[in-house]
Amino acid sequence: MREDEEFADLTDHGLAMHAALQENVSRYGRMSGHGNGFRDLFLGLAHLNADLRFRSGDHALLISGPQPELKTARLAQKAPFKGFLAAIRCQPMMPGSDTRH
């Protein structure tokens, strides 16, 4: 993301990952028309009781529950990791409840 001057000062991996998962944010800047890939992921996982884990640099970003939204994300510092990883686990819910089987 630091390729665009808008994000040049973003040096924390956790904050950079949180920003990258937002709509219209990419290494090309907010006004480029890029940065829409994760929107479809979040919409597709709605009501599926998902656990999402993203890794990049020295942070993990975790989102859990039947309504995965970036505003409920938790950041955790981890050992350094090269690259970007997205892992998703969906668990069935009992009909009519918010609890997992």
C-alpha cells in the first residue's frame, strides 16, 4: 500500500491490513476504482457464522460471528509473516438461533 502517497506513512502492519480490507482502498489509492475484492467476501459470508483470519507482516486480524464486519475486527501482534494470508472457517448454526452446533 505504501506505493501510493496516500498510504506512504502507514508503517504498522495491523493498521495497514485493517485499511486494506476497507472498500475502495488499494495500493493505487482510494480514488483508483480498485480495492473492492473483500466487500464481496464479507457479503458472501453474511449469516454463515464465519471465523475470518487475515495475516500480514507482524499482525493477525480476526473477525468472528454470524455477521462478519470489519468494525468488529480484533488485531493481534504475531511473529513476522511474509505475504498475505486469508483463512475462513464457516460453522453451521442451529435454525432460529445464534449458537453453533
